[in-house]
Amino acid sequence: MMETLNNDSVTSEKERESNMVEEKKRAQEVLHRLKDAYPDAPPTYLHYSNPFEMLIATILSARVTDAGVNKVTPILFSMYPDPVKMASATQDNLAQIIRPCGAYNRKASYINESARMIVDVFGGKVPNTLEKLVTFPGVSRKTANVVLQTVYGIAEGVIVDTHIMRVTVRLGFSQYDKKPDKIEKDLMQLIPKDRWIDYARLVGAHGRQTCKASHPKCSTCNVNNLCPSSESED
């Protein structure tokens, strides 16, 4: 009986390894096709000109569109163009400027305190490690990954925003719908580290342009035959 159980365990392990190999191949093919489909996909849709602006814009982007943030940040940065000036601003003034971004009182506190930390803790520079970035108020692991990958070209994880989360689950690369931390862990096992940045950039573009939340364009999607959720009749 014990020998039978051991044999079953070995067989199951081999099946899991075989399935993972096939999934990795499918993921690579998806990335290959998406690279052809979105050759100009940007690393971010937020407008920024330096690491400080990227950090602040990313904090503001929580629960609001990038386009909405881009309408606010030119005014914000014209008045407070560096960490020293933003740290000295009153939270009321900041809140009035960023009001369209939602949760403006809380976000005003976040960006005010973050500016102070850049000046007082990090010598005037935005740090380039995940461990340090997540010490800023309002900075989640996802936010930190956005800053690292966009500004510094450093991949310590995989960005999982709303679009990437949706497309990843539809592709069957993770079963954890609406659980970004678990989805990221699945992707880090499935995707080679040197493709983590590309994955976020390409899958993010695909989610915005083709694999939309409602009415995805499955019939024109160039990975529809690789997607278990495809509604294409082709």
C-alpha cells in the first residue's frame, strides 16, 4: 500500500512539473505575440520627468485613472517641483490641488510625508529598492514596483494593477482573482525574471486596448487561441 502511495506521489509530481513546463511555454508565446501587437507599449501611462514626480504620481493613482492623475500633476509640480517645497506645503493646499484624484485629504498627507522622508531620511533622493520604497505612506508593493521598473529599470517583482490582474486571470496564469499579491507570486514562478518588466508593460497594454473589463475584443485578440477564457468563434 505504501509503495502504491509513493508511486502515485511521484507520478503527481511529474505531472505538475510537466504542466508547469507547458505553462511556461504558453506564457512565453503570449509575450512574444503581445510584443508584436504592442511594440510601443509604454512602461507607464503616468506623466513624469524625474523619480520624485513618478513616486508622487503613483501614490496619487490609487483608485483613479492615470489620465485623471495626469490632469492634476502639472499644477501640483509647478507649485511644488521638488521634495523640499512639497514637504513645506500645507496639507490643505495640497488637498485642494489633488481633489480630483479622490481621497484627497489622505493622499495629501501621504505625499506631504513622503516628501519629508525623501529629504530627511533619504538625502533628497527617491530610493531604488523595494524594501525602502514601501516605507513611504501610501506606497504598496505594487506602487513600489511601478517606481522601480519605470524609473530605474529594476525588477524586484511583477506589477499587478487592475488591467494586469484581469488579463492574467483570464489567461489562466493565476486562479487568484482580485488577490494581487498571490497573482504576483504565481507570475514570478511562471515568468523569467528578465521578462517581468515586459510582462507588466505588454499585458497592461493588452488589458487597456483589447482585453477590456467589459466586452473584451476576443475575435481580434492575437492570443485568443492561447486563452482559456476566449469568447472568439475562430
